[in-house]
Amino acid sequence: MNKTSDVLQNNKYYVYVLFSIKDHKFYVGFTTNLKNRLREHAQGLVVSTRNRRPLKLIHYEYFINKADAKAREVFLKSGFGRNQLKEALKRTLAELGYDNV
């Protein structure tokens, strides 16, 4: 599938950031169905977040191109991307008791 067909088919890709109330750490993920994926996290069906619940969705981004979404996910998982995210969400994180802002 090429970029033009991504746009024409109205594909939806989401990159999202969860904050663990339990351990005050982030989880960055990618999905095509955000509502369903958040439900899976909440129900403990995602191995990487199962023991880190409760989780709070603190940020998400919508893309129409899969490669752009995957690239953004990789960036947000990088040190620079994570720091940029912390700066952009510093007020939200302060409200949640995160002290590494």
C-alpha cells in the first residue's frame, strides 16, 4: 500500500501515551483503534502494562499515514522525544504527581 492509497482509504493510525498512576512511568503505543486499545490496557490484556495499572491517557495523535505514525511512536520513545513530551505536558504531569518534569 502506498501513501496515496493510505489517504484515499481514510486509514486511521494513533500514537498514544499512557501514564501509570502506580509507577509514574510512561507507555507509548501505536494502534488503529484507540478506543479498543485503551479498553485492552484497562482490562489488563496488554502484557507490558498489566502490572502498571491504573493507567491514564495523557496524550494521543492521529495520523492518516502508517509510516508517519510509526515514526512518531519511535521518536516519542527516544530520549529526546520523551523529554519533549514531558515539557509539553508538564502541567498535566504535575497534576498527576509526576515529579520529574
